[in-house]
Amino acid sequence: VELTKDPRQLDLFNPPTTTKIVKEQSLSRKPILLFDMDGVMANYYGRFLELWRSIYTDREFIPEGELKTFYLEDSYREEYREDIRELTTSCGFFRGIKPISGSIETLRKILSDGIFEPFICSSPEVEAEEQCCFSEKAQWVEDHLGREWTERLILTKDKTLVYGDFLIDDKPVIKGINHKKAWTRVVFDQSYNKGVIGPRLNGWADWDKLEPGLLRMFKNMQILEKVALKRNL
Ligand SMILES: [Mg+2]
């Protein structure tokens, strides 16, 4: 086994045993968790309601926890659509969102426990003329978790392209161009995703109950990967 061989010199079509060893070693890694922001870590709808009710005092609103659609504008009257877009795409909207209770403490604990590799994976608003959502999401992470967590922030419009073991997200259906997505999706419980099947996190207080199940699933996936690797030898 030539451990000293320059990796740039490797023949990719005939990999020597060393690359297989490296591959096997990569299987004994920590499970990677991808946490969505809006509706999981950040109370997006709460922020909307706070502004909506202070600007349009005479208009009807849907109380928190009663939305029936993922896109809130689909739950409101058609005539409000433009006003809703204007509000949710305005600069300052994202940075002012309050964290969902327990999210910040739990993420910090996950990192300090050292069992998982936690990352934040969020899709920014890109339709607004001023692209402030990208920077506000980074600022939000810095405000609530600290500067070092901005190194763990992934902003993408397509989460199927991101590598990870579990994606904790509230969106009912997550689509993208990669049909072989790496992660298993965990549903973060919200009123608009009750019908979605799969592992579920019923609020941050339940994280400790979910953790053992995720570890078991990860270990099983590793066994399958190792078996597949041996077959390829
Ligand atoms: Mg979300």
C-alpha cells in the first residue's frame, strides 16, 4: 500500500487500495445535520404577523399555529397577495425574526456534545429587488449564535445539492435537480405539514427523543455503505 503517493497522481479509473482505505475511513465520521431556518429555527410567520397587525390594523389575520399552507400568501385573500410579498421581501424583515423557542440552545448543545456535525441550510429570498435576504440571514446567525456559526451556514435555492445525512425542514415537499439527494428528511412539525410522512421533530423540546433514532438510522446507513463498498472491491 503506497500511502505516500501524491493524490494528484492517482489513476482514477484504477484506484489503488489506498483510496479504498480513505473511503472506508470516511464512513466513520459524525452524522451531518442540516437545519432549515424559517419555520424551524426562526419564527418567520410570527415576524410576519407582528408587522401585518401593526400596519394593517383593520385587516383579518390567521393566528400563529393555524396556517394551512406552507406559503402564507396562499392562506390569505388574493387581494392581499401584493402587500404580503412587499412585507416579507422588505429589507429588515429577516434580521428581525425571533428564534423559535429552544432552537438556539439546542443547536449550541448539539455542537458542544460533539456527536453530530450541525449546519444551517436555508433558501434565501431572491425575488426582491434589493438582495438583502442573503446578508440578513448571515447576520441573524451571528446575532443569535455568534460569528463562528456563520461558518456553518449554507445558503442555497436547491437543498437537494447539499451533502448531509439529515435535513430538518418544515417544507412539505423539497424538490431540486438532484434526485439522488444524500440526506433523509426530518419533518419539523408545523400546522401545514401534518400529512407529511417520515421522521418528525415535534418542537425543540423533543430533540433528545429524536436523537437516538437518528443515530440508529445513521449507523444502519453506514453498514449498507460498507457492504456496498466491499462488493465493489
Ligand atoms: Mg422552512
